[in-house]
Amino acid sequence: MKVPGAVTKAAHAAIDKKGEEVVILDLRKQAAFTEFFVLASATNQKQLLAIADAVQETMRDLGLRPKHVEGYPRQEWILLDYSGFVVHVFTQRMRMFYDLERLWGGAARLEVTA
């Protein structure tokens, strides 16, 4: 699977902040609203914020700003929409509850490691 550099950099920004289970889903054949999801889990709310902030900072360095941001007030699931890709940072509980990997089960999946 060929993944754009910005998507890979977003995934590695999550890993740099100790994000767990970092996965890229290729939605190009399944969805019209975006091409990729980057999924990452955090062990606590402080880490959740650190991961989301690091992704935004990394994307800003590339000249990208999210078109839409959700979830900062609740600190359970933060969504950063960059149009061509969407970054989801979850607490473990929220990731299991929404189970986007199952929902988008037909998508090609790339596990990202450090």
C-alpha cells in the first residue's frame, strides 16, 4: 500500500508520543469523504492530548491545518480532519467501543511501528 508522506508523518508523530496500536487504514476504495484513517490509542487523557497536539504540530510544519477538529473538551476521542486523511486518537475504552477497524474491515490495514 502506497501511503502519502503526510499520513505516515502523522502516524509517526503519534508513535513519538507513545501512541499505541497505530494503524493506517486505506479507505480509497470504501469512502468518498477521505482516503486514509490514522488510528492511535492513548493510555490516559494527558497522553491523548499530547498525541493530538504532536500530530497538529507535525502537520503544521508541513503547511497543513485540520479542516475540522473534534473532541478536545471531552478528551476521550480526538478527531483531526485533514480532508485527504483523518487522524483519530482514542482512549482504549473509546477505541474498543467505536471499533473503526471492524466498521471499515474491508480497508487495507498498515500497522505502523517506530
